[in-house]
Amino acid sequence: MQMKGWAITMGIGAAAGAVAVLMMPRTNPTRRLAAKAANKVEDVAWKISDKLNQEFDM
């Protein structure tokens, strides 16, 4: 149960941080860096998804 509470707390903290970054002006360097990081994470997630789909389809 302790791990579950920790995970929920981390998720809430990450969401609050994301909201704070999104409230920044688009020209803010922190927001630009966060956008680049989010794009890279999304790319990696798609690559993993594609790889898993290929493995399970065969």
C-alpha cells in the first residue's frame, strides 16, 4: 500500500508540474525544453508500441 501511495503522489506532482509549465508563455525556455522532452518520449513510446505489435503479430 505504501508504494501505491507513493506512485499516486508522484503522479499528482508530475501533473501539477506539467500544468505549471503549460501556463508559461510559449517563448519560455523551460516550456520549450519540456515540449522537446515530451515529443521525444512520445516518439519512443510509438517505437516501442510498433515493435511490440510486430512481435505479437508474427
